[in-house]
Amino acid sequence: MERDGQLELYGYVADRLKVAHARVRSLQVPEGVRMALTRKLLVITAAAKHDLADAARRLEWFMDDLDAGRFPEDARADGSP
């Protein structure tokens, strides 16, 4: 039974990551902001390999920030690190 829940959570996280990546791609923001958001998504993706529940929480926080228009402030507009 627990395995089914884990598979369901994995599917949920995978679907939400796809949505999040699509939303980041469609944002009208400077390239540096887009890169910073993409890096955050890559960190969440990597976290999912080790702690799926934590990755799901982090992804929800990320999506909440996107919905609220909260973007990284320290990203350079030209995309350089």
C-alpha cells in the first residue's frame, strides 16, 4: 500500500515539475531571473531522487512564489552568474 502512495506522489511531482518548467519558460522576465528559477527547479528535481515528500513541499512553495510573482532578486539581468 505504501508503495502505491509513493508511486502516486512520484507521478504528482513529475506532473507538477512539467507544469513548473513550462511556466518558467513562458515568463516575460530577464534571462538571469529565468536561469535562477530553472536552477531552483533543477535542485527540486535532484531532491526528488532522495526525498520525494520534501521535493513535493519545495515544489509547492516554488509554485506559490511563482503565483505571487516572487522571483529571485539576486539574478543578474544579463544571465551571468
